[in-house]
Amino acid sequence: MTPSSQSRQSSRGTRIPLGFERLLHPQNVETEAPQSTSNQFPRDSSGQSSRFRLHIRQQPIATRACAAGEKDRRPIDPPPILQMLLVDFNPESEDDRELIQNSRYTVACLLYAVDKPGPNGEENLIHSSHMPENRKHRENYESRNMTSDNIAGEPPRSVQVLSGKTFVSPFYAPIEPDPETAPGHPVSHNARTVRSMAEISHMPATFFIFADLSVRTAGVYRLKFRLMDWGMTFESGKAQPILSEIFSDPFRVYSSKDFPGMRESSALTWNLRQMGVLELKPREGKGKGKGKAKRKAEDQMIGYE
């Protein structure tokens, strides 16, 4: 077996697209400040001008910290929903329609812990995909299968803080599922802007939906989303430029005793479910939690501990 085929087989076995390992699990801890998303004409990671832009249609707000194991996992609420936009998108152009219907695009998701603001109010983000495992939790989890001596003699393991489906394929909607919250595509000075609700309602849209994300440790975090052409990455075996990236708003991960409960699902969530996104599990009404006062305060501002 050649090295390239071994790498390809390894990527398939871990369910991570080829070329995404370095993006999803950087070797060194990253610290950075969130970048502004106001630039309508971003450049990709190679420095070239890019027509692509990610827009977060639904921001994460809160979730409950989960322990090890699939049964205890709790999804981020509401599920982050992103839309891929194109500068000067023309709905009558076959080339543009082919671009937004291309199934080769993939969005990867990374987790960053939010540091307390510094003296100048700047916010530092620390890449937090993995952390050393708590020995007490490990002893409780493995007490039936291992002796304490066996556990004590082993080096600490690294556990994954962000779990679930951390990369997703696009979902193409032939018509806009929620015109009232739909963004316009970025436009240059010479391009016509689509403004009427009737036009927006009939515009196609491409979404990346993260319905299966969980966080293991309580705290305040942001998600970083990266758009790449996975098809080109898979064919070439090499990492391709990041076409667009964006940070989510800060969201809080609560301990089980402090979690205020699940929220009522948005119209966008319901409509995408009706269009065929079966991974979405819409909710009617609010879930069990600590009361309206706590939810209202948390909705107004996610603070720092």
C-alpha cells in the first residue's frame, strides 16, 4: 500500500475528509482575535480574491456540557446554520447556479474558548479542540474494566472537547426557506441589488447545517467555520485554500445544574426540516430550565465567568 493510499484510507476511517486533519486539529495551540466579517469581498487563505462568503443565519446560544459517551451528548442550541453567499450572484446565470449547487464544498467547524477581555477590551480566542482528561472522571468511567493501579500508571489522555459532526456537506434549497431573515448576496458597485421580498422568496440558497455538535466543558466559546472545496482536496490529496471563514457569536456551555433549557425552534429550522433536513429536530415551546429571568438575562448578553 502506498503512503498516499494509506493516508486516504486513514482519512476515511476517521470520517474526516482528506486534507482536513490539519484544519480540524492544529498541532499547536492557536490564540487569535476574532476577525471582522464586514468585508464584502474577502480573500481566501492563499491571498486571492474570493467570491465566496459564509453568513451565519442562525447563531449558537447555549448548550449543556456533556460527559463522555454518545448517550449523554447534548447538541448546541439552536443548531448553527450557515449560508454560502456569492459576490454578484446572478440567479439567471447557469454558472452561478452550478456554483451554489456544487456538492463538493464542505464547511469545517473548530472550537475556540473565549478569554476574559484584556485591559484594552480585546478578546482572545484559544483553540480548544482537545484537553487533558480529568482523572477522576476517567476512573469512574473505567472502574468496571480496569484497576486503579492500571489507570494511575498510564499517562493522561487527550479528550475531544467539541464532538459530533464537525464538518458538513451543503444542503441546496431551490427557494428561500425563510425570506424574512434572508441576507442579500454581496454586490459590487456595478451590480444590481435584489431587494424585493418576492425576488428573495424565489432565490435559491445553499446551507451548511450543524445539527450535531456537543461541547464537553463548561465555559464561553465561539465556533469558527471554514469553507473549502473538499472535492478538489480529495482528488489532489493536498490542502486547498480556505475560501471563506467566519466566527460565531460567543455562546455559553452550562453545567447540568445551571442549564436554562432548550429554546423554541426558529421558522428557519422548521422550514428546513420540511424541506428535507432530517437531522434537525425542531421544538415547540421552551424546554425545562431555571426560569424566564435567567433565560432573559442570558439572551441579552453572554457574560464571562
